[in-house]
Amino acid sequence: MPNSPDGGDWAQMAGLEKCVRLLFSRCHDHLVDRFEKAITTKQALSTLLKGSFEEVCTATFPASPMTMELDYEACEANYRLEFTHDCVATACAEEKCNLCENNPKRRCGNQCFKKKYFMQEIIVARCGAPMRVRLVDMQTNETARLDTKVEACILNGPDFAQFFTNGIPNCADENLEACQEKWAGDQGPALLQSAYAANNAKSGLVEFRLKGGEAELPKLKVMHSSEALLGGRRTPFRLLVGVTGTGPLEPSLVTPAITDDFVVATQRSKLAQKKEVPLKHDQVSTLEQMGGQRVETLSRLGDVLMKQLSLSKLPRGWPKQVDTVDDFLKLAHAVKLDSRLRKKVTSMLRMSDNQWNEACDHAMTAVPSDSRLRVWWYRNGGELGPMVGLLYSCTLGEVDLTKPQGLVEVVEHTYNSISYDTAFREEQERMDELHKQAKECWSRPRHPGWGIYPTTQDFTSQDFQRNPEMLPSPPPRCVTPVRRKRKNSDFVAVTTVTSPMVVYQPATDFSFPTVCTVQHAEDVAMADDQASPTRSMSGERSPKAVIVTQPPITQPSPIMKPDPEPLEQRSPSPVPQDAASPPPPQNTDMPAPRPPGKPFNGTSLDLYRLQQQEQQQQQQQKKKVEGRSAELKSPQHDVSRFLNVKKLNE
């Protein structure tokens, strides 16, 4: 130590002080970690204190200070504070993900904070998760596990942009005090406050401690609007968190954490809050720059334009009235190539070009309403095992990953659907085990194993929750029919079945599978081919069945109606039989019809029977009114031909 602290000796003493601070802070962390695991006796504590200090000194200073000159600058540790959080949004960050592209709640990414908060609203992330602040060692880019005190304050956005064009270098910058906004007015309360009164300091700042180099923001809220305090509707605030001078770290060694610009609005304007990602069926008032007067003008846009332009009708592609975001997109597309019409529309709405572009950009982010079921496919027992699909509900593009809604299992050409709420306990435990794997796959890039369950647009997650038995057929890729060439270059699909059912053949559009009817080989023969045994995919001899491909049909109504005639007694063909010829043999393998009013069991055969019942009632009603025979040729009953299989004699 120098005898007289003059000149450069003061710098040397300051450097030594920093080294001592660094040494004792690291020794403190080392002791706390070892003390929790050590035996708390007097002798063990003495050994721990001596050994820990020597170990930390050796790790901090490789050589002895007696044999080398201390490099004080090398002992200085540079740190930075940064904001972080655990994003709770279920959507992924990929823009072209078909599972998440219609989800308006996107992942936060680099933009963690909202662009607008309201007075006395807790400052949270865009996804709604609480924000944290952590201390990072800039040399290792890891969390520095130090316990230190930090303080939070509000900065004036325009002043910050003027003083710090390249950002704040450290927490001790002299211009930092000039940018702070501590009070809500001249004699008002503190502008930034915490929900915990102990964190509110008399200086107008909010103080809290980092434990292990990390802490959650203590429910911060801004007590006054930025418009009233700074003047101007879009004059922004910034939130800063930096270290104080009372901790183990000097403020000059730490870079503070600063948010991007955000505004604070009054609670009254919360009623007219704009959505970050609107839906296409939302009202046009949810778009930026769309107030009450402009919304009213857009609602009668067609009449006003026709009157001002002296038109008999609107140009092609123009909406007569703009009520939704989708209507506004059509209007923006219509005026995109015609600057004269665009100028006319913006003049009617009293909008500048910047305001019009902002509204159009906001409308371009709109997504359609998507409530289709999501499914995670899993093959039980390897490549040859049955396909198991775990079904999840989806509301407005957001997948509910709290629990599965049901399960669909595909075995060869049959499938069975189970609802989670009505399943047995063993089945629920099985779904819970698969649910863990499904959530793990969802968190991976591109969501391996996940997909959209191929249903029509009318069947949504809410329909499955109300009536799980009405779940349509599984994906066509689960069906692998064998194809046989016919003489006229057409084909029929021949497969092995054990009971009559309705299977689904691969179609061009998987959302609308093609319905095929199947019967036993004893009742079916090839019309232009000699009946011959057909081998299955494995090569073994098996019964033959013919699948007659038909166009897709719509989903039947879930309302059960009584069947006046059993399914077995119906003629499989509308062609009348000759009185002299014996009646065709009845298929005794067909199961007995289900009593009227019994709920569905989830099989495709139930849908087939229900459709047959409705068609039979329509046929009988037509016979009574018109007195016609059983042959139905009316185009109103074309669907009866789709589900009809001609029984041919072998």
C-alpha cells in the first residue's frame, strides 16, 4: 500500500477497492452455497470459512500478489441488467406454421413489452406473463448470482432519445437524472409505484432486491397517462431498472435494463382498445385510426360513393358497406391500384396517407376464425401398430394444452373415438401419459406429430365437446386399400374386412374424404370380372369385398329419428325385382338395427344407418304423395344412389 495517496496512488487504491469488493462478493456466494450442504458445527464452520476464502482467492487471482503486480482493470467485472420472462403463448414463432398461423396470440420474441398500457395497470409481458430482471456477466453471458439492490424508474421518451442516441453506457451516467420522471405532476404522487408498499421509496423510485442475480418485477404500475404528463397522444415512456450505489457492485460497472417506447392511456380509452392481431370477422372499429365517425362513414360507404361519383352501381370488388375487418381489406385492395379513388375515400374519412397506411397495415395482420380440432398422432406398438390420435380443442386458433379433449384409435379400417370427460379412469390415465409426450412435441420446432384433424369447416372443437360421438372419420392416410385393374382401365378398391362398415379412401383433399361402402364377398361379385379369391396385403387368402367409390357427402344431422323399417329388410337396389324370380338372399351377417333414440357409439356404420333411415322416410313420403313405385329417380334423392351397393349373383 503506498505511503501517501497522491496522484496515481489514488487510482491504485480505487482499483484495489474494486478488487476487494469483487473478492468478497464471490466469497459470499461460495460460502452460502457450501454452508447449506455442510455440517453446522463450530469446527466445520471454521474450516469452511478458511477453505472457502483461500479457494476463492486462488480462483480470482492465479498468481500471488507478492510475486506479480495486480492488474486492476482485469479485475473489473462488467455486468448488464436485462428483462426476461417465460412466454405463456402457445403459438410458435414460425410465420408459416399451419397450426399457429391463425392464432392471434403470438410469442413475444424480442418485443416483450406491450406498446400501450393503461393507468394503474400492472406492467406485464405481451403474453400476460410476469416480467423478471436478471444480472448477466458479460464475460460468460451467464446469470451472475449476486444479491444486490436495484431501482426502477420512468424515463421521458423524447429526452432519452436526445441524450442517449447509442443507449445508456452504465447506471452512473450523469444525464440519467435529467431523463427521469418521478412524480405525477408538480405535487402529485409518485409516477411509478409498486403494489407492495415496502418497495416504494420516498425518492419516487421503486426499490427491490435481486436474489441469486434475478428477481420478478414487484407489480409495477404507472399512475398517470403519458398524454397528460408529457403532452401529445403518442409521446412515450420508458422503464429503466438499474443498480444502486449501496450494493456490492458499482453503478459504473453495470448497464441498466431499458424497455422500448410505450404509452400509458387513461382508463376511459380502455373501452376503445385496439387488438394487436384482429380477427377478420371483428368490427372495423378494432383497427388503428378507426374512430366512431369513421366507422359510421364506412357503414354507408357505398351510398356515399355512388352519390358523389354519380355512379349507377359500385365498381367490381367494392363492398357496399364496410362493417368488418374483412370488408376493409376488400376496400383497401380495391383502391390500391387507383390513386384517384383512394384519395376520394381518404378524403371522405378525413384520413392522411400515414393514417390510411397504418390502418391497412393493421388490417393485413388479421387472421380468420379457426376452431378446428388439433390432433397429435402416435403409433402404438411400432410401425405396424394402431394409430392413436390425441384430440385437443382449439378456440380462435389457440390450442388448449391443459388437457386432451378425447382420443381416436385407428385399427386397420375401423376407428373408435373416446371423450376424456366420459372415459373410464384407466383410459384417462392413458391419455394423461400421452398428453405429456404431446406437449413435449408441441414445444419442439415444427410440432412433430401434430396436425389439424381433417373435418369439414362446420365441425368445430365446440361440436366435439357437445357431442364427441359425431366425430368424423379418421384421416384417409390410415386406410390402405388394395387396387385391382379392371378391363376398362378403371379400378375398384379391394380390401379385407371382417364386418360391414364405411371406410374412407384417400382423396385429393384430406378435409373432404371420399365415402366408400363395403359388403362381404359372399354378397358381392364383380360385374365384368370373374369372381376370384383375393389375397390381402400379407398374401394370405381372405374374404373379398368390393368398395364402390362415391362422391363425398355432407355430415348428417345428429337428431335421431325412428326407423319404421329394419335395415335388413330394405332392398339394396332401387331396381324392382320380377315377381317370378325369387327374392335375393338376405345378409344374415348384418347386425340388428339399433333401437331408436340410442346414442351413437362413434363408428362410421352409425352414420351410414342414420343416413339410410332419413332417406327411407323421404322415399315413403314420396310414395304416398305421388303414388310412385320404389324406384327413385328424383335428383332430390341422389344421395340414395351414393350409399347403394348392388348385390350381384356369383
